Amino acid sequence: MFATRAGFRTLQRAGVSQIQRAGMSMLGGGKPAARTSRLRRLGRVAVGGAAVGVSYMAWLMYRNRNPAEQQPYDPTKKTLVLLGTGWGSTTVLKNLDTENFNVVVVSPRNYFLFTPLLPSCTVGTIENRSIMEPVRQLARHKQREVTFYEAECTGIDAERKELTLERRTHSDDLQVSNARPPTAPEDVVTLKYDYLVVGVGGTVNTFGTPGVEEHACFLKEMPDARKIRRRLMDAVENAAFDDISEEERDRLLHMVVVGGGPTGIEYAGELHDFLVDDLAQWYPALARRVRITLVEALPNVLPAFDKKLIDYTQSTFSENQITILTRTMVKEVKAKSFVVQNGDGSRTEIPYGLLVWATGIKAQPVVNRIREQLPATQTNARGLLVDEYLRVKGARDIWALGDCALSGYAPLAQVASQQGKWLARRLNAMGSAAAADPATDIFAEFDAARPFKYSSQGSLAYIGSEKAIADLPLFNRNITAGGIATFWFWKSAYLNELFSLRNSTLVASDWVKRFFFGRDISRE
């Protein structure tokens, strides 16, 4: 316990005796110097760590902007076609070793969409392009060249291994509704394949409810989010006119969400935040009159979540003055009102200004065309029946994953993502085996592999007012949580799950921008 030499020299110059110096040292005179030294070391470690972090980020950005040269098309390799750019197909592409195949991606949209944050785009919490990852950018970083066609697959000949494609120059029309725009004959092309991965997802299921296609907004694709944002601002701006009746004003300011699953709940929460944080500032007279109603046919919302979280969500919605109508079925949607059947069987007509349909999916047309060719094995109209290796039953050299595949698991993003990683690993292994032995039957060799098994990573949902809920598996039991702390966990989890550093940076900056400047209320 002695002071440093520099300290002794200073004391000596000041005329302090050796005994006095020793006494001061024993009394703790050297502690400030020791603390300073430790702080300096910690400071150096912090600066060094920051320098390493910045350097790593700079390297990632440089690599993203300057991809390496790719191997060209190899006619000796098999052609692997990926249908779709959703969670399943894009995860396959991201993890696939393209050295073993000539890869072709076909989709009517040229980007991957991070759908869990799509409700945030409807009110401007996050900008649209922040959750869109261009497929060509992902493909450009693969070892071998990847071909991309912005087209819709409208037909398949499983015997001849041939696809019929229609070029899409108006893909927004395709994605906003189930109706396809007319296609000129010259826009129809064919594509041969050796192996096919079907990951086209599903389309909106209206359950045959009259008027939904014509009057409701969906929430599945980016054009849907744009449409909701326009309709929302249209309703608010029209309600600001003085020459309309109070009844009409109340109708315009009634926002309805059909569907009590995570998508509907999150949209209702985002809409409430937009009302409280932004509309209340710029439309104070109107904001007080805005009503939000959520309609669910089941006895309660979020049926896949723990009962405690359901109760917490309903309590939060009650505090936020969001009306929940359970055991209520929508029977018809009109231009300015919708008809519901209540739990007691009676019917009520309710006026609305904006109606968002966030419930149910069904098979895409191309999935139905595959099923038509395999009537003996494909007997379920909801999608393609697959075995434990994701192989389409009754077909040869075709796999299916994600929402279009009936694998026994729920149609969730994390299911499709895990299926994509598993399938990419198996294709990589079998592709390497085929490169060593061209006689290898990749499709049949899957029998020797370990079957796909889904591992639940839990469920998250944002419920508004900077609160979220989490239902997470931990050591063979579930951990449930809700509140502000869970909201920050929700944010960090989604930042980590985003497909690229670019997406994570853009989303984080959008959150910061909204905190300081609020949401943009301008109409596109």
C-alpha cells in the first residue's frame, strides 16, 4: 500500500518527510491514483472496443457494396428453381451453396419483405423500404451467378419438369388482390428445371364473405400497407370538412380491424399509437372522436398465446379505448358499413371509415395447379401435403415449405425460416455428394437424412402504448411476459432477425426519427 514514485517525488519537492509520506500512503493517499489508472485502462478498452466495432461495421458495409466476382452459369450443373421470395425461399437462397447448382429465382416481387414489422409501415412508424431486402442484392453475394425473373408462375408440368411464367410489370395489382391482371401472349415464357422448391406462401382468405375484395384492405404485402395508409389519411382529411354531418364524421373516424391474431392486434396497437402520438397533435378536434374496433370470430383474441397474455392484451386495449368484439363474425362488407353476426345469432350493421381484413390465408393458384396434377396424393385444398423431408407427396424432385406446405406446423414466419435453413443444409450436402458422384439421386438420398423438426422460438406481439407480450419456451416450460421491458425485447429481437445490416440500420434509424420528429402524416 504505497504511493507511486511520481507521487513521492511530488511530495519530496513540497518538503514532506519520508515518514510523513509513508503515513500518507498508509492512510490511502495512493487510492485516487489507482482509481485513475483503472479508469484509464477501462477507457482504453472502451475506445479499443469501439474502434473494432466501427471497423467491423465499415468492413461489412464495404463488402455489401463491393461483392466478389461470381462463377458463371455451368451447363454441367443441375438447375434448381426457387418459387417465391418469402421467408422459406429466401432463407434457402441465403444459406444455399450455389456452387453445386444453377439457381433460378422466380417471383412477382423482386424483394424479401420482413412481414412482422409490416403493421408499423401502415402508420409511418417504419418506412416501407426499411423492411424490404432486394433479392438481386442477396443473389449478387452468392458464389455462383443466380438468375432472377420477376414473374408469376401460373402453370407447372411435373412430368416434363417445366414451368409456365408470366412476366409481371404491374405486380402491385397482383399483390393487393387475388385477381390477376390480363397478360399479353408475348409475356408468357417457359422454364425448365431439375429441382423445384415451392415457397410461394399463401394469399388472403376472405372465406367467401361478400364485399371483402371490393371494400376491405388486406395486410399481407407492402402494397397493402400503402393502401391502408392512403385510406386512413383519406378518412381523416375527409372528416375535417365542415360541410358533412356529424354522423358521417363519426363513420369516417371509425377504424375497424377484422382478425384477432398477432397481425390484427399489432395493427390495432400501431393505429392507437398514431392516434395518440400524432393525430392528437395535428387534428386535436378529430382525434378525440376516432374509434378503433377489433372484430374476432373466436371467443378471445390471440388464441395461440398464454391465457395471462390474452387477459393482459385485452386489459391494455380496454385502457386504450380499443373495442374488442369477440364471438362476432363478419357476414358482409359494404362500401360504408359491414354486417356482423353476434354471438346470440342476431345481426348488426356497423358503419366504418377504414376496414382492415387481417385474418386467414389460402393456397395460391399455382399450388392448386400442382395439386390438380397429383389428385391421388394431394387431397387437401389448403396447400401441398409434404413428408417429413418437405418433399411434395406424389411428386418427383419437388419440395415445398412455408405457408403453402402442409407440414403439420402452423403457418408462421419462423417455421418457414427454419424449414429454409434445414432444406438449404440438406441440398448443400447432397449437392456436394452429387458433384463427387454424378449418379447420386439427390431427391432419394433425403431418406438417409434426419427429418425436419420445428423448434419453437416463442411468440411476440406488439399491443400498443410501447407495450409488447412474449410467450417464450425455456427449459421445457413457457415464460410469459408483458409490458414496457418486453417492448424493448421485442425491438431487439426484430432488429436481430432482420435479413441484413442495411435493414437493421434503417429500422433503428426510423425508430429514432419517429421518437424525435413523430410520424409523417402526409398522404402519398
